[in-house]
Amino acid sequence: MPGSSLVRAAFFTAGAIIGGGVATVISSKNRSAVPPIRPTSVVSDTPIVELDRAGRAKLQENALVPSIGVPSSILKYGNPGLSSTAFLLRVSIQTFRRLGPISDTLVRQAYVAAYDRRLRHPAWTAEHLTQASLKPGKDSGDRSKSNFIEDESVPIPFRARLKDYFRSGYDRGHMVPAADAKFSQAAMDETFLLSNMAPQVGDGFNRHYWAFLEDWCRRLTGSFQDVYIFTVPLYLPRQDGDGKWRVTHEVIGSPPSVSVPTHFAKVVLTSKPVSSSKPDVLDISTGAFILPNAIIPDEVPLESFVVPVDAVERAAGLTFFSDEIKAHSNHICKTTKCQLIVRRFDDARKQSQKAIAAPK
């Protein structure tokens, strides 16, 4: 099937399952800054919004999530893996609301990830990007000095192995890209852990369209003060010839152990002050995109993959933002251009990266 036809078929499947609504999502009118929202309890996974004495919505200094060393700034607007936190703290799960699946919480310098032992790739990753965080530091990260490595913090029986990807036909696809962690070599090295990888189609997706989307996410820092990004591997059903819907996916490795997602989602939240005179009152924008794990032609518009945030939450079984945030935020494609920059000159760098070594 030609690439464009494959994309259309895959996206139709996603739209049929999650409810589409792309035109409605983008065309909804702009909304003002998030209105006053009642403070939430520590046992909630809703974003962190408080009221000042004047009744204006403000972000709290500290995230209302139990502390396990997770940077509060990354999960400031919500913690999809709050159930993981509850488990690690031996707190009764019944005390938490709207829980997501339990995964291993991995805290890195540039990101937080929830590792799915069964699928052997992240259930989700979370980042907080700013212009400052993307600037190279004194010990700037150099991609050529980083190597793909197995994550020894994951128990061996559940660990993704280098040999699993050998001759699999798939790239070791970064969920958190190395370019988001240039501030230090150590931070960049952590993006090369296999616990940050999922199998992705290489040419036409990981090395191209997906990379263009990652670049778009970084460029958001030029228009917004803070950018929060969730990356989520998905397994969506498709309708077979008999009319029934089924989820089918490949598993790579010997023995087969690493699952190959059918789709990937990017969920973004951006914030900036409504004015210089009100730096603590923020305009919030949100958006979500679901892309098939397949070759996507460069000319396909990014807005073709827009879905409601709710759609990703339902497909992944996670809660990213509170209902208040989703109801009162602007759509990201209304506050900035949802337009990718095609950088085919990156091919030279992609082709020069280290080949997957033979299993030892």
C-alpha cells in the first residue's frame, strides 16, 4: 500500500475509534486565561491551579503530587502515573482518583518516564521545555558521544535488550529526543536508555515526520514561556474484513518480547503570561496528535493528526490534565501554527548514527 494510502487508512482507524472531532477541536473559539478553579486535594491528579486573594487563577509553586524525587516542574499540570506513585509510597490506591496503569516510574535529568514491563517500552514520558532548558550547558550533550544502552534499573526479566532490536526492521525510537537534553552529556546519555525507546518505522517516520514533530515541539518555546510534552505509545484497533475490530501488533526480539506500537501520541500544554503586568496569570493552550507508526509523506499537514486530549486519555487509560484545563484552554493550533518544518538535511546525521550491533 502506498505511504499516503497507509496513513489515510491508519488515521481513519484512529478517528473511528477515538471519535475524531478534529474540525470541531480546531475551530472552537479562543478562550481566555484559565478561570478561577477550586484548589484540589493532594490525593487528586488534577493540575496545580490555585486562587490568589483577588480570585485569579495561578499556578502553585509546588506540584500537588506525592514526592518521590519527581521534578515538580515536569508534572506541574498533572501526573498520568499517580497510581505508580501511590504504589511506591505504599499508599492506599483507594485514596487516589482517576488512576492510570501502574508502571515503573523512572526519573531522569531531562524527563520522567513510566516503563511498561509487559510491553518493554515506556507507557508514557513527560518533559518540561523552556528556552533555557534547550540551551547547551558547560558540559553540552554531544549525540556522537552517546550510546544506546540497556537500562539496568529495570529487572532483567522485564528489560528491553539491545539484541531485541537487531535486524528487527525497526528503529530504536526515542520517546524523549536527545535534542531535548543538550544541557549536559549525562542528561543526553539518559535519553539513549532502552527504557526511553519504542520500536518505530525508520525511514519516513522516526527519521523524518516524527523528527519534524519533535522539532515543532521544541520551537514552541519561542512563543511560550513553558512547554509540557507527553509522548505516548498506543495500540489502536482496526476493522478487519469481517467487520470486527481487533488490535494486532508485531513483537520483536528473540524470544519475542518488545511490542511494536501501532500509533504514537504527542500531548502538549503551553503557558505564557496574559500580559507583562500579570506574570502570574497564565494563558494555557493544549493539543494532542495521534500518528500511525508508518511512513508518513512530508507533505501531510500536522493538523491531519489532531485529536481531542480526551481521545488520547481514553486510548491510553491515562489522565493528563484536569477537566478545567481542558475546558478553558485554547487549542494549540489556534494560538500558534501547527506547521512542521521539513529538514531533509538531517538525513546525513541520521544515516551516520551508530548501527545496531549484532547480539553478543
